[in-house]
Amino acid sequence: MTEHAKAALSDFLVIGGGIVGLSIARELAGRHPGAKITVLEKEPTLGAHASGRNSGVLHAGFYYTADSLKARFTRDGNAAMRTFCTEKGLRINPCGKLVVAKNPGELPALETLFSRGKANGVTLERLTLAEAKAIEPRVKTCEWALFSPTTASIDPLEVLTAVAADARARGVEVLLGERYCGWSGHAVRTSRGERRAGYIINAAGLYADKVARDFGFSRDYYLLPFKGLYLYASPGTPRLATNIYPVPNLANPFLGVHFTVTVDGKVKIGPTAIPCFWREQYGWFENFDAGEALEIVLREAALFTRAQFNFRELAMEELRKQFRPHIVKLAGELAEFVRTEHYATWGRPGIRAQLVDVKNRKLEMDFRIEHDSRSLHVLNAVSPAFTCAFPFAGHVANIVDKALA
């Protein structure tokens, strides 16, 4: 073993410095005082990708079936993240959320959400139209609406920075600008040399499937990138008192165009879920990778013809949302006095890493982990992973502890 390799030995090595990776490192540090825990982040700053481009919404946990990991982690994560923000003096906007039905055909799905909320132990209020308008006078709904009082807004980059600081205070080493380059069978190769570890945790987000394959995992899954864009209200546009969401299509993981009230009270509409042609396609040609583009285009083409869901219809509808009049029109179905001229500025794009089940040709709707006695791979830290980060980190740490017992 070289002198460098000796110096680079860690008890736990986490690949990826987003909210999931940092929360896992923080959790492990709390459980294993004195252990050497290292986080590798390829970018020179935190929050360059999904965690820093998050919508900022702390979800409540009523969208998901009670037997899913998402249901439990979202409910518990909402409370844990609220407590963390309060203790650290971070901003939080407890604005809540209205979920509305656009027509009578959506009322059964709204009823399903209400039932799921009760099954998941999430506080929900069933409101008449008049009661919903008492919260937000501009809201539209058919007959009744749901109100989620525990939904809130935070600043994701502010929270991410605080989680990193907390992890460092517990002894975690967070290395910025060091990229994972491969697995030799004995050590992780990085842009700065080799690093050895007793246990490796892959929380690499958009690249989690590729990292996992180096260790013999993710044989039945691959990740597809979807671009999320929000359109911000111009100064002087009437504000909203709460988030307003439509009844989602429960067959896919996207929640539809909605109004989000940010931590500082601004209003934005979106997001899109536009299929990307490479993993970090924030702009038209930004971070272009020809190999990734070929791989992803072929996979998307296969979904157009063989998916167990209507990928073609989903993709075409999401592409239409890039046009301001169309996305504003969709938002206008949820609230009154919504005009295209009021929404002129696109925000910073984010990219969602969505896992696809190869065997069943469908989008994976829940968290997905694969592991053995030397490594663990977070293949699907699916939305709302930011809200779920703390309890999910506890779940991962439990798996790691059992693997090492």
C-alpha cells in the first residue's frame, strides 16, 4: 500500500455531497464517534446539482401509499427538517398547501389522497370551496379541496450548507472538487488519487447507477434525467398565501404544474419534467457528453415503444411546458387572475434523477437501495428526497450497521 493510500483510509466513504450523502455521513458520525468519515463531492461548491436546485418545499407525506418508504420518510422528514431549521435559526415559511380538483372527474383521486393522508398519520383538512378561499381567495376548486398545514418552504442551499456544517462539527471530512473515477476492487479511484474505506456509500445522484455498476449493482435499473423548470412571478404580481397543487396523476411520480410560495414569499409556477439527453443538461449544450447522449436517447426511444406507461404522451406534454403561455395556462386552472405577462422569468433549472426498472419497463416510484458487506448504493433517492433526507439517512445507517455486524 502506498503512503498516499495509507493516508486516504476511511472507515466510511460517501460518494456524493448532496443532501442525501451529507445526511448519511452526519448520521453515521453520530452513531460512530471517532470513526473517520469522508464525503467526496466532485464540484468545488456544495449544491451545484439537485440539492441546491430543489423546489424548497417540505412535503407532508400524503401522496404515497402507506406501505411505501416515501410515505414514512416524508412524514417523519418534514418534522425532522422543521426541527433542524428551528434549532439552527434557518428560514422556514409555514405556508401550507391546498390541493384542488379541476373537475368532478378528479374528486375520486382527491378522496384517495385524503385516505392516504389518514393512513400515513399526516394532518389533512377537508375544506369546502368557501373554506379554501378563506385561506387563499384566488384559489379554484371543484366542490372541495385538501389543506396540508404541515407543508412548508425552506431555502434548500441554506439548509444544505447547515447540514454540511453540522456534519463537519461531528468530525466528517467533506472534500470538495474531488471526483469519483472508478473502483479498482480494492480502492476508490478519484481525481486526486486512491482512497480506501471500510465501507462505501454511493449517494451520487444522477450518476448513482453508473457508480453502482462498478460494484456489480444496478443490473436491473438505470437512471433517466428530467429537467425541472420554474417560472417566477414578476415584481408587483399579486402574491399567494399558500402553495396550490392540482390532483396529480397517481400513476407517475410527477405532481403536475402548481404554484409554489418560496421561503421569502415569492411565487413560482412549475415544474416541468422534460426528458434530458444527457445527465447534466441544464442548458442547450451545457455539459454535453456524446456517450451519455447516445445511451440516454436509445433508452428513451425504447420507452417510447415498450414502456408500461405512456412515456410518449408524458414526454410530449412536458416539452409543451417549456412555452410560457402553456405553463401559465395550466397554472391558471388552479387560481384566478393568472396572466402570462405576470410570469416572465425562468428560474435556475434542476435535474431529477428518475430510476427506471428495466425488467418491468416502468418508472420506480419508491426509494431503491442495493448493498452488500462492502458497499451500499442509493439508486433512487426519488422526490421528495430533500424532505426525507434525515429519516432516510437513519434507514441507510441501519442497513450499514447490520451489514458490518
